Amino acid sequence: MNGDEFIKKVKKLGKKNDVAVRFDQKHGKGSHGTLYYGDKKTTVKRSEIGPSLLSAMLKQLDIDKDQF
């Protein structure tokens, strides 16, 4: 999964759970940005995301892996 796919899935989940989601490209270096899920946030890189990084990002956003 790449960063764009991750952002799209989180936005869909946010819409389903009525949680505000936004991506801020300005808060990050190069191809990185900050994804806000309610009051939680994580840094997202736009390239390929490995399984361990995906787990860490979901944990930072307090999203259950099964929900995702």
C-alpha cells in the first residue's frame, strides 16, 4: 500500500465513523505530510508503506487493524 491509498482508506473510515480527517502536505518534508484523524495525527509518506510502518501509523491514529 502506498501513502495515497492509506489516506483514501482513512478518509473513508472517517466518513463512516463521523470523524474529521484532513491531510496537510505543508507539515512534512519532501513527500511526507501529516494526516489528522480527529484529534490524533501521524506522518504519512507518499511512497510504499510496509506492514510494520502501517501498524505503527494505525496505532498513532488509534484505529483498530480489523476496522481498517
